[in-house]
Amino acid sequence: MKTVVLVTRDPVLTTILERLLKDTYHTVTFTNLGSSLDYIYNTIPDVVVIEVHSNDRASMTILSELKGDPILGPLSVIALFDDTAVIPGWDVFPVDDYMRRFIVEAELLSRVELCIQRAERMVEVNPLTRLPGNIGIIRQIQKRLDAKERFALAYADLDFFKPYNDRYGFSRGDEVLKMLGRLILNTVKEIQPHGSFVGHIGGDDFVIIMGIDSIEEASEKITAYFDKIIPTFYDAEDRARGYIESVDREGKQKAFPLIGLSIGIAHNKFRTFNHYGEIAEIASEMKKYAKTIGGSCWRIDKRRPGANRRV
């Protein structure tokens, strides 16, 4: 059950709010925002509903600090104003919605539900590729597991990307990452326009979620397209040689092949996963296995429950 924190010192309003929400949400009530902070920081509720008074500068300051926090920033806040209250500027009072008191009975449930739905639709994005990041990725995986949906999860990352960055610089490395993000997204959406998902964990790590019957075709196309495109990101001399000279992690000069792409795939066709970390671990394991093959390639987990660990 989702949690709504109520902040009001009016006993009549407290009774109304608790009555309206009690059948749908777990509610916790405080008389002022300051006294609720320990609870908010420790539990991170889904919505905060706060009664606001025009001269309540302390609450405005606290709310600004909450919204500026990288963890609590997405927390949805609904402000309740008296029917005649002057509403402060939203730049100094960062809330997500507001209501006048006279519409609370009719609107509260809908406003709370809307805030929750809006927060679930909003995900952080990677600033480089504009693809959803970790929060969205985890949410997508867990939502499908909870719904008992059959799907495949693929982890993709680049081989020999660090030497490329060392040789050419981070700006050219970023161009490679942007190309890869577009390539994965376009290929996935071409094969499965609906119900698929592409995310960017960070660095050169990407995630793909597709139907089990589509993931192998997508992985084959992505790796093939990548191998055709990646040579264009090298200088002519390095491209002709088929390798670059850079330093390894021990600082020694060494020849490195052109960047490759490894994809590891897990799915829940043969086994049941309850937590996103379980299926993610298998995908990561398969990605590590793909890296041992050499060159751009993909590998999918074909094991069944009770089988040995051989892939």
C-alpha cells in the first residue's frame, strides 16, 4: 500500500483527509513539516499533502531543501490552501499540485492518484543519450516481473572502449556512445515497436527489454550494424591497421582491437524471477561470457532450472 504523509495542524481537516484516504492509502499525520522530516527521509513516502499558510516561511524553506535533494527531489507534494489565501510564487514554493480547501472532498483522491501516476511516468534520463537511466530501468524490470510477463533482458557494453577514450579523448568517446544509443533504440523499435524498452545505465552500459522471440534478432542486427559503423569513428591510419596503440591498465603500451560490442541475454521462459536483481545477474553473467568469445557478439541463457551452470 502506498503511503501519504499529511501535514496539518487543523484537527477537522485532519479527520477529513484521513477519512478520504484511509481505504486506499496508508496515511501518517504530522502537525508541521519539520516534525515529519525524520519519517520522510527514512521511508520516502509516495505523496506529501501539506496545509499551507501564507506566512509559513519555515515550510517553504524546508520544501525547497527537500526538492533540492537528489533522492527526495521526485517526491510529490500537494499544497492545501485556505479558500481565500494568497498563493505564493511557485519559484519559491516548489510543489507539484495544489487545491483550495473547498474542493478537497471532491478532488483529493484524484489529485493524489495523479501525482503518483505522474511520478511513475517520469524517469531520470542519461544526459548524453537521453535514454532512461537506472531508476527507469529497475522500474521497468520489476514491473514486468510483478505482472508475470514473459520477457528478455539484455545487457550490452563495449569492449576496448577505455583505450579508445585514452587515444582519442572523451569527446569522441561520447560520440561513440551516442551512436550506440541511437543504434540500439532504432533497431529495437524497428523490430518491436510496442512493449520494448531501451535504457542507459551509464558509461558504455545499456539495457534492452523485449519479447523473448524478438531479442535474438535484435541482438544479431545490433552487433552486425555496430561492426559496420564503428570503423568510421577511427582515423584513417588506425582504421586501415585494424587496431590502435594505447596504454593498458598497468600503463604499458599495447595494441588494442577496434571497439567491439558484447550483449548478454537473460529471460524468464524457463525459470521464475521475483526480484529485478535476479534476472539482471543472469544477463550480466551472459555478457561476461560473450566477452570471452572475441569480437562483437551476443549470448543468450538457455539453461533450465536444475541444469548445470554451463552456458
